[in-house]
Amino acid sequence: MLVIFLASLFGLILLNVPIAFALLLTASILMAVLGNVSLPLLAQNIVRGVDSFPLMAIPFFLLAGELMNVGGISKRIVAFARALLGHITGGLGFVTVAASMLFAGVSGSAVADTSAIGSILYPVMRSEGYDEKRSAALFAASGTIGPIIPPSIPMILFGVIANVSIVKLFMGGIIPGVLIGVGLMIGWYIHAKKAGYKSVAKFSFKNLFKTGIEAFWAMLLPVIILGGIVSGIYTPTEAAVIAVVYAFLVGLFVYKELKLSMLPELFVNSAKSTAIVMLVCGAATATAFFITTAQIPALLANTLLSLSGSSPILLMAFINILLLLVGCVMDLTPALLIMGPMLMPIILKFGIDPVYFGVVMIVNLCIGLITPPVGNILFVGCSISKLSVSDMSKAIIPNIAIMIATLFVITYIPGLVTFIPNLIGK
């Protein structure tokens, strides 16, 4: 059954079948092999996969990201980051990472973060004489911080499928996200020194104050989102709705860059993105049902248990390697929805904190977003920079190495993930 599952899923992916349909076809093949062909059962599991209140946060966070891009919020975040860090050697690289980290606090999507930051900063970096390939690799790698620093759409998905507190997952992603950002900055600093880049501007308290005032309303959004969630005023789903309303009002009345005529296109774009995510959720849930029926998780558990013995350290090492390989050939969302239910019983058997595991898993699969051949963010970076996948893949290797090193740091120092969730005690 394991061979049939792997051959079906990855064979369809290699044939360029869209991931949602590859999952549905794999579920159908498993259903037929099990001898229980029932289209109503397949349909019921697809509906079950999307019938969840927390998942309602996804379309609202996606819409909030669209509103922030056209409403001037993204631009002002970038301007503030540039005023703060633009004076350092190779400053635009630091601005790219810092802006991505700030934007991650108001958007739950890696694609939205990468598109917003890359489209604004990459042309400037190129005009300043920065290496095109390394610049593109930097904004692509920085975009993966989006799903790690809260709010995070993948964390919402993991919270639903694993029945884990989404609030704690959000809080657990803060330190790992910051560590990845700092690591990327250190890597860029070494590159900038070797390349002999100059600073693009002189530091000015006046300019910092001015851009800070202009970005105030933009910077207030993550405070509103996370503050309300942590204090228990509203749920993550309600916070997503508040983010939409706030981004709409700020873009329309404060920055005055959002026009009512833009709304239909924004709604359509958000609806398309939501439809893709929800279809994958439904298809992955159906596949997960038949995987469980075929006892594939038990087989995987026995294999991992035999390899790791009774050592959680070895278990997490093998799981990390497994997820890094899966991330190379599968996008974050389907990988999370397929591997999450398969791995949760194993880590619970070892007494591993599910919040810690969820954050480690998401950080791991975020690396896959910039890893060929299937990395979505890699292709977004290629689209913005007009570079080939081959050139981007070579240039991004140092950033992938930094992220993998950070992954193993948070894996073996769990307190980096659990410290803030334990403080809030929810």
C-alpha cells in the first residue's frame, strides 16, 4: 500500500498534474485498491476537509494581504526599514529581510510577502549595482519568513488537522522567524563585504522619524492582530476579519491609495487563492482518510521507531530529513496536510510537545518553498527577477543552508519555540 501511495502521488506530480487533482486521484486509487469504492465517502471527506471555522481565517488573511499591497501599507513598511537600515554596507539587503519580517506580522502568506517586498526592492537593488542573482535569492528566502512569524496560514491549517492551539503555534513561530531573519542578514553581510557594496543612504533621525510616523498605521496592524489574539479578545479567525477591515480603512482614508474601483479585482484574486488552498485541503483530507484506512501511518511509525529506537533526538533528526525531502517535491500546504496526520501519533507516543513539533514542521516545509524543483517562492522570485530557475537555484543555496542550520537549532533547543507559548499559558 505504501508503494502504491507513493507511486501514485509522485507519479502524478511528475506528470505535472495539479497537486489538488493528484491528491484526489491518489485517494481514488487507494479507495479502489482497498475494495471500498464509494464516491459519497470520497465527497464527504473532501467536504470535511474544508468544513472548519478556523479555516475561515484564510480568505480574510489573503484579502488583507491584497489590500495592504495596493493600499500603501507595504510601501511604507519598506520605507521605514530603509530609513532604519539603509545606511549599513549593502543596506538594501538588510532592508529586504527586515521588511519581510515586518510584513510577516501582518500577512500569513509567503507568496504575498515575497511579491510585495520583491517587486518593490528588487528593481532598486539591481539599479544600485547589487548582484542580481544573490539579490533575488535574498528576497525569495526572506519571503519564507511570512508563514513562520504570526499570523500564519500554515499554522492555522496545522492547528486544525492536529487539534493544537493556533494561538500557541502563532506565539511559537516568533523566535524561529526572527532567528531565520538574523541568519539571512548575517549571510548577506558576509556577501556584501566580499562584494564591496556601498551604503545607499546616510542615517538620519529626521528621516527615520518621518518614515516611522508614516508607517505608524501600518506597524499598528500586527499589534492589533497579535495583541487581541493573545489577550483573548478575539480568535485568529476574527483577527483575520479585523485585519481586512483595518487594512481597508487605512488604505482608503489614511494613505488614500486604495480606490473603491480596485475592490472587485482584489476580491477575485483573494477568491482564486482561497479556492486553491481549500481544494487542496479537501483533497488532502480525503487522501489522508484512505491513507489511514490502509494503515500507512502505522507502517511509517514502525519504520521511524525502528530507526530511532527510543531516542526523541534521533526521531526528530529522521523526521527533519524526511520533511526536507518531501518539501523538495511537494508544496507546503499539501505536504503539511498529508504528513501532519501521519506524524502526529508518532510524536505523541514519544511525548513530544505538539506545538513545538508543529512549528518545527512548518519551518522545515518553508525551506521547501525555495527548494527546486517544486518551490513556489522560487518561481515567484524567478517571475519578479526574470532569472532562470537554474540561476536562482544556485544563488539561493547559501540561504537554504542558513535556514537548515536554524531548523536544527530550534529542533534541539525546544525552548526557542516553547518559551513564548508557555508564557501566555493558553
